[in-house]
Amino acid sequence: MFPQTESNPVGLSANATIPELQQSKTAVLNTLASKHSRRSYEYAIERFIAWYCSEPRLTFNRSVVVRYRSFLERLSLSAATINLHLSAIRRLADESAESGWLSPELAIGIRRVKGVKQLGRKMGNWLTRNQAQELVNAASKTNLRGWRDGAIVGLLLGCGLRRSEVVGLDLDQCSRERVAGSL
């Protein structure tokens, strides 16, 4: 078994202050490779910190995150949006614990906050499998540009890449087997 440790070691705070949360936010954002993820997480964390500051004397713990989840649900946000916010807060708690500003027990409690159940509702216009195949096949196969366009559409559809990710893609980042399997 593991040796018993103190519940609050010397120098380890049970609660993170606002400047410490801001520093943890910066550390979380620095771990994200995608600029889109950084933008989403930054917005979610900033929104949480603003809510956290507006509430009277809260400790950053599981019950506060559950209250924040309820607050987000009352705003009638989609399940995906609420779950994204909760993911950002979980990462914030993990980073705060890694930095010693939050006890590991509190971070574990925050990590255990359940997300909102997604009911499988698709929003927007979705292509059927046949429509997607027709779109890939619509590219001309008579010249290199047509082959390139077909490959780009295949990457967009098959791999779920964003346009900016396809544009920034280098050939050495692809393996022929992985790309061919997703088309």
C-alpha cells in the first residue's frame, strides 16, 4: 500500500486564488496545440473565473463546479458547450494542483464532476455517406489539381479536419495507410 500522507502538506493551499487561477489558465492554454482549442478553453476559463469572482467567498472545489454547471444549464447552453466548459475547468484544476495551488484531493473531486448527457441531436446540415462520396468523386481526375481537390475534400470529410488544418498540413505528417483508411 501507499504511505499515508497529510491531507494538507505544508505550503499547499486548499484553495487557489484568482492570480493563481490566472497563472493556471495560462499553463493550460500553453499545453494546447490547436489555436481553436486555446480560444475555446480561454473563453470557458475566463467565463468561469468571472462567475467565480461574482459569487461570495467560494472555495474552488467539486461543489462549486457543480454549482457552475447548474448555472450554465440555466443559461440554456447546449450540452456540448457545457461539457467543453467543464473540460476546461477540469484542466484548470489539474494544472492548479500540479502547481501546488490546489490540493490533489480537490482536483480529483473536480475531475469527477459529470458532464451533461448529450442526446444525440445533430445541428446544421449533415451530408449522408452517399452525398459525401459524390462530393469526393466530383473532383476532376483528369489533372493534378483535380486529384489534389479530391484528396482535400477526402481529408475534410474523412478525418474531420478544419480548412486551416488541411492548409497547414505537410506531407510528412501523413502516413499513406492512415489517410487511405479514412477516405
